[in-house]
Amino acid sequence: MKHSSLTFRRQPASKPTLLDYAWRCWRLAIIGALIMPTLAFAQSDFSNDIISGAESDSESSDATPVTSSGFGVAVLDTGVQLVGSITPGAMLPGSASFVGGNPLVDYANQGTHGTAVAQIIRALSPGSKILSLQTSTGGRSLAASAAAQALRTAAANPAIRVINHSNAALAIVPYDAIFATALADQVVVMASGNDRLLKPNGDALHAPGLGGKGLIVGGLGPDGEMLGFSNRAGGYAQHYVVAWGASEFANYWGTSFATPRVSALAAELRQRWPDLRAEQVTDIIKRSSTDMGSPGVDEKYGWGRINSVRAFQPLGALTAPVGSTTTETEEEQAQADPPDADLRRRWLRIGTPIFGALMREPALLKVLALDRYGRDFSLNLSAMVSGADTQSSIRRIARDWAVRDRSSLLSDGTGYRLSSYGGSDSTGAPRLRFDFSGDSASRHQLGYSIRPEQRNGAVSWLPHLANGVTAGSAWQRSLLTGNLEEGFYSLSSYRLGTKTTLDLAFEDTHDSDSMGQQNQVWSSAVHFATDTFGATFEGGLLQEDGSLFGGAPGGALSVDAAETRFLRLSGYRSINTRLALLAAYTGALTDVDSSSGKLLDNFSDLSSQAWLVGLGAKELLSSGDAASLTLSQPLRVTAGSADLDVPYGLGTNGRIFRFRQRISMAPAGTETLLEMTYRFPWSSVLELGVYGSLRYQAGHDERAGIAPQVMTVVRGKI
């Protein structure tokens, strides 16, 4: 079966070939001549996680297992007394003794060993029925022949799905006897023993030969650490877990009573998901365990302490089933996460222009998802959706104001300049820019890890307010949210006249959040400026690989590619030498390429727009200060639709129930952002910057209220 992944996976974006660049350059030339010119998951910072909260060591599960009256757990022990929760109705028919006794009489010296084991199983897995296979009359003695007969008997019983072997350390049975249980697809849980050894003992030594269907259990004491007499994992760590080693039904401590806790967990998993194979059950128990001791699987604790809450939560990549059944190919079944895979909850990260349209979509309240074991879970994806970067404004302001000035590494009188910017990007690479101005009519820039200064705001080229004003930090010439900031750019500027300049630009950027995004932007712009008036007309093309409007690539809500054609108009009008009116507008049309098998497909063209109006000032309160006050709407889809295809239930024989409808990609809300910036020289060596904003309906979410933001930055000069 084909799946669309629900967890974020970093997928390297394809690099354009030389032919691609040539083709794009040709298109860019056309754009410049004419002056004219898609859903993805996100990782919280997942991050944000599919399973919320910290992993618990509790050995009870909030999940309600599907019980089966015929589900059996074989207890190889001293017998099981009919007391307490061990009623006749709790027993499977077929109990037997292989030591000449009565399997319903506990022959332990204290009279409660096998009974206490069965009581633990019943307490933690009330849907399980007990089959008593008596192999011992108590004490620290076990006849290998009796244990072998019991194992063969359990293997031949189709009702037995789990075998609890708390006396496993007392003898070693012939391999064929325990191997019969593996052939019968039974989980065999064996005590490591109480001999103070550095490795397990007895039948536990058979675990490596059971094809992943056997578990060895060590015991934890009252302090949560390994019992002093419990045998350690040693060279059997890959098959070893630990659990609480006490019996609530008798005054006992030891691995014998840690073992039924693991058996009960295995039984619960097999009842909740009856199609799980024995080796899958053991793998779930191991991978969901809470790590103890040295990081990773170690020779003392093995995989660590069993975690019954985490075991009932998704493990590995979540997938949305495609088609009408859950049948998988062998290749898909064999796929596994790397050993260090992040198994925590991950959040959906959606591009801001469409965020509000998806987070309130009712069909996403109940989405069927399968984990790496094919276990089904019902997820509320709408509650897990997050905007691409709702804090982008304040983050960018902090970065721009705090960064040190660039220093010239190389410069000469012919117009060459090599500059390095303070700080570095997330890769550690320096921020470099090469400028070449051969004459007064042209200028060329090449850079890595920082965008051209001319592309940082609506009025960066404003003559009267140059270098002083940030015209509303929310206004960006990029259509995205500002997280794509690392990579390569080129810019060529040609002076067409005393008042007119032509820009041709290309950017090939990737994200700084390790989300796997890589985009290309081709654009051309004409700037017209006088002493009192200026305007810019810009057209361009944004190409996104695997993402839409800056969302995270990959996942069930992802797209294959998106191509956005945009036209931007911006300008200013000076009121006097200190004040100027600012305005900007962007209109865009996006073509989305999405393959079948995603939750969203068959997109129509998406229309979007953004705007800004404001006031810029300098020398407002003191000499050398600069300020801006702007009101803006970040980019928002205004028209367009897509098919939403959501699996919501799993029927008999693996049948998938699906819900499909056409939905609008235009959010119900409209974000409005009021921003103020002010900075001034505090002294000859210090500069103070202040940023404040009021954000209404953030992410175009109609239910979002007003959110204020305030930030101050102090910048030193040396």
C-alpha cells in the first residue's frame, strides 16, 4: 500500500541543472523586458510532536483495548490458584500440570508464586485469560522436561498469543521446544533471573534465536534502579527490557514479577491490534521503552524500562493510507526508521497564506493514520497545524538590528568590493558579498547567505530616508515568511536614466530551520525616483520544490511543486524632508502540482494578495533617529480550491473509509498587522532600537484575537 508520510522528513531538493538555469535566464529576460511578470508538514521547533507530553513511565495505558474472550496468556509456573481476580471465568480450558500436580493449585513454597504472576497479568490486561501450565512445585527448581512439554503445549494452542515464563532462568529446555512457540507466532517473555549475573540465565539464552519474538526481562527495585540480584542484559541487550519487580499480591521482589508486566503489555497490544505479528509486538515494547543507564541500548538495562503509555502511541513515521485497503508490499513493510529517528510528536507546518483555511477544516478533526507497524490511530490534524512562522517579523527585526556591520575585505578604485557580514548562518558559512560597479550606469552583486540590501523592504532605496527606516518589518519583497535566508543570489542593476533603474535578480535559497526547503526566485524591477516621489514596479516568478508558500516539504499535506507568478507595486511620497507616505501591493497567481495519494490534490490556480500603507520618518525626535508606522496585510489566498481526501476509519479486512470534498483554500480570517519601529543613537557608541506590533487574526485565523509584541535591541559600535 502506498502511504503519504505525516511526519516531517528532510528531503533534499533537486538542484537545477545548467540547462534549467539557461531556460530560467531566458524566461527572466522576457519578464524584464515586459516588466511583468503549493501543503506541507512542519516541525515544531515537530517543534512540535505527534504525541504530546513527556514520555511516562506509568505501566497503565489510557488506550481502551479491544478485548477478546478467547485471548490467552500461558503462565508457565508453580500453578494458578483460583483466588481474587483469578475466577473460573478468567481461565482458559486446557490448563495442565507437567509435574504430577493440579494446575489450579499453587505449589510454591509460599503458595503464591504462579498465582501472583497471573494476578499481575489480569490486573494489567483484564481482557486476557490465563492458561496455567504447571512446570514446578516451588523453590528454585525446574525440570527442563516439564518446561519443554509446557512450551510445546502452549505452541499448539491457537488461543495463546503470549507466553509468560517467569521461571525461565532455572533451566534450559531443548531448543526445538521453545522454537515451536516462535513458529506459532507467540510472544515469549522470559525472566532474566535473580543470580547477580552480568547476563541472563536459563531459557532466556534462547532469545536471539526466536526471530525477534522473545523478550528477556530484568527487575527494578523500590528506588527505580536495577535490583541488586537481577541478572543484567550483557550480550543480550537487544532482547532485554526492565520493569517494576514487585508483586502487589504477595511480598515478593524479583524478575519473576517484572516478567508478567511485560507479558500484560504484549497481551494488550495484541488485543488492540490483533494483526500485529509477535516480532512487531516485541519491537514496539522495546522502542517505546524509556531509556535508562547509558544512552541507547546498553549492557545493564538493555532498551530500558517498559512504557505502557508510549507503547500505545504512534512509533516511527505516520502515514495516511492510500486506496481502499491497507495491504502493503514487502518493500514497504521492510522500511524502517533509522535507529536515532525522532519518535516524538510532530506538528504540521502550513504556509501562512493558507494556514487559516486548513486549521479550522472539520474533515481534519479525525484522520486515520498508520504508524510503521500498521497500527491505526485517529488524529486531530487541524489541532496540530501551525503557521509557517508567525513570529517572523520580530525575529527578522532582531536579526537585522543586532547584526554587525559588514567589513570590506577587498576594495579598489575600479569598483570591486568583497564584503563579509558579521555573524554566520546556521551552517557556519560566512556571509559574503561581491560587488562590481564597472561604471556609474551598472552594478552587479553576487552573494552567499544574505540577500541583497535592495531586496529587504519596500523603501530600502528611498533617497530621503535611506538607511534609516524599516518600512514595517512585515513587508518583505519575498512572498515567503523569511525563513529562506541561506543560499546564493545575484543582482544586476542598470541605470536607464537619471531617475530610472532596472534590476534583474535571481535567488536560490534554502531554509535555515533544516526543513529541506529550497526555492528559486527570478524577478525584474524598475525603480523610478525623484526628490519627492518614488515607485517600483516588479514582476517575478517563485519556484518552490515540494512546498507551498513556505510550508514544510514532505508529508500527507505536501505538494510536489508550486510556481507563483507575482506583480508588486510600491512607492513613497515625501511630505517634507522628514516624513514620507509609504504604500505597497502584491498580487500573485500560484499553480500547484500535487500528485494523488496526498490529502490535498487537484488544486485550482490560487490567487493571493498583500498590501501595506504607512508613514516613514527621520530626525523625528532627535538627530539621527528613524521611525516607521505601518498597517499591512501579509500575503493571503483570496481565491482557489483543492480536493481534500481524508481517510477516517478502518473497517474489516483492512477496508479504508474515506471522506472527499472540494474545499476553498481562502482563509476565513484576514490578518492585519500594525507595526512601529524606532531607532536612535543613544550615544556615540550605542544605538537603541524599539519594535512594537499588534497582530489581529494571526495566520488569517478568524478565531485569533489581538496579539501584541514588543522588543528592544541595543547595538554597540566600536
